[in-house]
Amino acid sequence: MNLFARLFRVFFCAFFRSRLDFFDTSIVKFRVWFNDLDINQHMTNSRYLSVMDLGRTDLMIRTGLGAKMHKYGWGAVLGSAAVRWRRALGLLHLYELHTRVLCWDEKWVFIEQTIYRRGDVICHALVKGLFVHNKRTVPMQEVFDSVRANVQSPPLPKFVVTWLKMEEEFKDHKSATSTGTKKIKSKSKSKSKSK
């Protein structure tokens, strides 16, 4: 974990910060250090995603979900992320990471994460995750009911539905591409054998 010190700080401080409801926004502040920079002297793209892990950690602990995960042996797994970078962060820049639950369906929870600096949006992301136990997916409603009974998800926003459709189309495209590649390889092997 290349952000061990920050993880420890977020994890430790979360127990002393105010409790959050599922639909509240977690706000965590960070600063850009030398090891966050790329060759362009900006915070490297992969670091944004690593920092966002910490925002979700803060949210899970402060909603009480972290304790339930420990109790039931659940693990949290990220399925995919859509990220839009709008501005750069430089050395020693102070920024805020805002994390909030948008909605969930039977399998996935959809979380919005935004990084701000001085009120400007630096980076905006939509991520989806799920919970697993003994190699099975834990129904998302069961996860949320473990903390607050009968809590209901808001309707999925149109952009989330569109994103899910795009992912399905992309998955179908990759499956078709993989099948085509396998056919090409098998033909190549047949030709080499015939020689």
C-alpha cells in the first residue's frame, strides 16, 4: 500500500469524526507530496484512484458499515470506475475529496467521488462496488439493512443507467474481439501444422 501513512490517518481519525448517514458526504483533506507527482510535475492519474480508496474507507467507517464488514467477514470489491480529470494538482496543493453514495441495485453500490481545490472541480469519478463473502456476492440491500433496516435506494440516475448499458456493450465487444482472436490463432496453428 503506497499510501500507508494516509490510510492510517484516515482510518484512525474516522473513529473520532462525526457519524454519517448513508447519503451524507464524507470530506477528507489531503496534500500533494513529491511521491504523488509524475514526470509532468502533476499528481499522477493513478494516485487519484488510490486516494479515492481512502475516501470510501472514511465513508464506510463513519456510516457504521465498516464495523458490519468486520463482524460478518465481508470484503469490498471495486467493479469499475469512470473518471474525468478537469484540472491538475501540483506539488503541495491542498485538496478535498468528497465521497457519497448515489444509489444501489441488487448487486452494486454506485458512489460519486469528487476532488476539489479552492472550490474548483479537479477530478470527478463514478465508481461501482460490491461486497463478497466466501466467494459469493452479498446482496446490496442486505448490506445496507445491516446498518439501518429498510433503508431504500434512490432511483438510479439516467447517467448511471447509461453507464451500465455502455459497460454491457463494451463487454460484448471484448467478448467478440476475443473470439475473433482465438479463431485467428487457431487458423495460424492449422496452417503451421500443414506445412
